[in-house]
Amino acid sequence: MTSALEAHGLTKRFGRRRDPALRDCAFRLPAGRICALVGPNGAGKSTLLALAAGLTRPTTGTVRVLGTDPGSARHRLAYVAQDKPLYPHLTVAETLRMGAGLNPGRWDAEAADRVAGPLDRDARVRTLSGGRRTRLALALALGKRPELLLLDEPMADLDPLARHQLMGLLMADAAERGTTVVMSSHILGELEDVCDHLLLVDAGRVRLGGGIDDILAAHTLLTGPVADLAPHTVVECRVTGRQLTALVRHDGPVDRTSWHTTAPSLEDLLLAHLRAPEAPPLLTPDATPVADGAVAA
């Protein structure tokens, strides 16, 4: 299975900070997936996206993008940063023409226009609201026809209706072209509806990685009398009186005569892992790096 993004021992330090932004990350993202990149503020999500985009280099370790190093893959990917950097003195029309000029042979004017939609083509970027700048930045990204689309909190500036409309456009375009999308967001419900793959980053480490269905299927919420939870891996456990509630990674069959079992929601699972940083990480087989010796960034 072709990889869109793969990391081996990926570590990034900034200056003399004691704790690295990323530390010893290893994971694999198969091509064609829509990946939710989640984690608390300062977890390393933006650093990971910047490394994948080739805007910064690892301190140690390697990252591969579309089978090569990020610099060589730059024309095949698009990256929308949180601050949506655009030239403020250009008009919307000039910005779109610049996108076409920078991507000869690849530019899809129809896709860019669909996303730019209601924007006044004569308006200068500096006069646009945050949401309208987001729309223009996404138009540039989709107009490039990327094989890999990296989005850092792309919908944060949008109102709910615009967010819904643009998310629909993004997902329809990705499905039509088979684009791999990595999208960070704090709105878990938004991601659960559109994503099929998950990377949970916390304190610079990848805590969970793999297909969302596979990760959910590996966990069970148990409720019952206080008892030994062996042989299962306990993620989080709470005791109220004589009643125990635990999220476990079930290692073997669950005794359903002793426990009431519930399938956790994605939000329940993520919050439990964030509350329990000591819980061991989990990478499903399709998220496990296939080999060492990746191409250095």
C-alpha cells in the first residue's frame, strides 16, 4: 500500500528549549486517506505539518512525503497554515492568477473558482475578513491539484454555514481525485464526520495512529463491579462506590457475563487517552512504518 506520509524517529527541537516539539515519532499514513490530526495546543501538530510541507527540517529522524523527501514533493502537495499567509496588497483575482503562474501545467482554475466562489475578485486581500482569507487560501491549495493536502486548523475562521459548505467542497474534491488530506482541528465532531484515519499527537509523541474504525474497534468501555481488568490494557479507569467504569484496549475476548460493554465514541476515546498520558501508544498495522532507512528531509 502506497504511503502518502511516513516518519521514522522524527524529532524536532527549536533553539534551546528543553522539550522537543516532536520526539521519536514513527507512523505511516496510507495514500488516499482523510486523516484527522488531533491533540492539545502545543502538542506538535503544526510542527509535524510544517515538516511534511518541507518548511523546516528534522533535528533527527526522517520523514517521507509521497515516496520522497518533502523538498522534492513540494510541487505535489499543498499546505494551508493557520495564519493563511497571503500577499495583502494583491487583489483576489491577482492572487488566483499568481497561483496559476506558479503551478504551470497543474493549475485547475475551475476548482479554484469553486472555492473562491463569492469573493469579490477586485477586493484586496488586506480588506478580507479572516473567513474570506481562509476561502482564498483554500482556493489556492485546491487549484494546485495536490496529491497531498495539509491543512492546519483550516476552518477556524469560518462561520458554521461556510464551514459546512467548504468542508463539503474539500471532501468532494478529495474523493474525485483520490487526494490524501491531513487536517488538524479541535472540533472533534467535524473530523469524525469526514475522516477515516487518525493521528493523535500529545507532548510531541504519536499516541494513536490508524484507521478510525480499527482504533475504535480495539477499545471497549466496560462497566461493572470492581474487579481485575486483566488481561486487557487499561486506558482510563474510574471507581464510584462499588461500580467501576473503564476504557480498555481489549487483549482477547471480553467476559460479557461480568461486564456491561459499550462501544466508545471517537470523542470519548480521544479524551480518555489525553487524560491518561501513561497509556501505551497504539498504531494499527496500516499505520506502522514499513521499513527503516527513509529518505531524509
